[in-house]
Amino acid sequence: MPDASTGQLRIVSLLPAATEIVAALGLADRLVGRSHECDKPAAVATLPALTAPRIDPAASSREIHEQVGRALERTPAPDQATGAACSTGPSTTLYTLDIDRLAALKPSLILTQAACDVCAISAADVEEAVRKAGVHTRVLALSPQTLADVFRDVLAVGAATGTLAKAREVVARLKARCDSVACRVTAMRAGERQAEARPTVAVIEWLDPPMAAGNWVPELVRLAGGEDLLGKAGAHSHWITWDDVATADPDVVLLVPCGFTLPRVVAEAASPAVRPQLERLRAFREGRCFAVDGHTLFNRPGPRLVESLEVLAGLLHPGEFRFAATRQFARSIASSLGPDAASPTSDQRA
């Protein structure tokens, strides 16, 4: 792989988190193509999008769930769906990849993922497209399940692009921000006001049917001073029921559906399928049920996971942590549900 300074590096990123890693390494100008979901930094919008969804991403949670189930020929009933929600295998039924455009771009490096083929095009599909396109390029597949994996991915991209020293600096800064939050939480708990047990938390990654967030999310909850009741660190997200959430009775509930912006999360929470379920929860009645921008935070295993941690800390300890991202990307559900809450076009940003 040529050094970035030579000007020969041509990167196609088919994963939003990878695009943000490339930008953090100072290589945004070396990007020549992206996925349809890559939108940060904003300048990447001018790049050609090589992928497209075969399902309707603007549909409701339930409709998307059913579309995916039909496409993969596996549509479990919500009350029986207890296995992992993520899957690995051919994803060509869910996404298309423009092979002709890929061939024309002649990338020297393609960044993709091998963690969940429902969430993005699979590494196997990309490898097959590269073969058909007849291009000679390296395909680097990222498959993080923990926060440490995300940091290793940053270093892997750095090594593949000749910017390993820069990648080490980026990882060091991200780790320092994580350590800052964790140390402040420890200091708070050492004080008399924080002597009580950790707040219990449920992080819901899909709403209809509900899914408990796994992978790095329970780790972020722990670092922010909470106890995740439904997710397991390092394990895939998995289907649950709203009865599971009610029985767990968490102090705090976060709604972070994958790919949904904050206004869309609020709109979905106001729907007839979800709102009655939320109203059953003590966290909702006490004003501790929050909509969070899942498109920007939590579901992108890149630098923004640290921002997600800071948002978590602000929601779990509102009197102690004040981050601008918390005001920008999170909103109390109880205060948001009003006559216009079901409209995804209404301005719900804090």
C-alpha cells in the first residue's frame, strides 16, 4: 500500500464508521467513493455512492423488520425472536453494489465490514464485486465487537494507509476521553451523593420488535457509571420483548434504533406500536426515557463511540456531566410526545 503522501492512495469506504476513521486520520481527500449511508464529514456527500438498499429505509421499524425477514427468508415472530439480531452471510438481497463504478474508480483500498450483514454490505459481497470488476485492490474488512476492537480498527486503517503514527495519536486521544469519563464517574461514586447503586439501564437498538443493544454498548454503559440489564458486552444485539424491558424495570431507557435520526426516533416512539409499551415503564413515567440519534451515535463503531459515551454520562448523571452532544443528539421522550410527535419532519432537536 503506498504511503498517503505519495498521492497514489485511492480509498473507497463502504461503511460510515470507516469513512469517519479515514477523516480522523486526515485522509478525507483520498476518498473516491462511499456507501449510500456515509454522510460524515459532510464533504463526502459529493462522492459517488456505490451501494444502495434494496429495502425501503424510510419505512417504519416493523415494516423494515418484515422486509429484511422476507429478503433473508427468516421472519421470526417478535415473541419468539430471542436469538441474535445481527447476522453474517450473503447480503446481496439487502444491498446493491455498483460494480461498473467500482471498476472506474480503481481504488487502491476498499474499507468494508464483516460484523453484521443486515447493517451494511458484507465483506464477501465486496470481494466478489472486486473480482467481477477486475480491479487490483486491497479489501480491509472491519469487524468490531468491543471498544478495544474499534481502537484496533483505527490502527488497522492507519497501517493500511501509511498513517500508523497518526492513528496511534487518534486512539490515544479517544482513550483519554474515555478515561476522563470513567475517572469522573469513579470520583462521583466515591462521594456521599453517589454512594447508591449504579443506575440500571436498558438500551433498545430497534423498536418494533425491540432489540437489546450488544457489542460495545454495554461497555459504554459501564464506563458511564451504569449497569446494562439486557445487553451483553462483546455479544451481538439480540431480540427481546417489551415484557422483558418492563420486567427488568431499568432506571433509564435509551432508544437508539440503528440508522434513525433523532426526529425519526421520537416519531417512532410516538407510534401506536411503541408508545403504549413505553408508558408501561417506570423510566418513562419518571422522565428518564430518552430518544438518541442512532444514526450518528452508538451504532457507528468509529470515533463517535466516544461521543456516545459522553452522551451516556450526561443522561445518567445530568447534574455532573454537561456535553454539547447530549443536548444535540438526545431528548426526553416524555417531554417530546405531543400532538406533532408522530411527524418525522417536525423539528425535535434539542
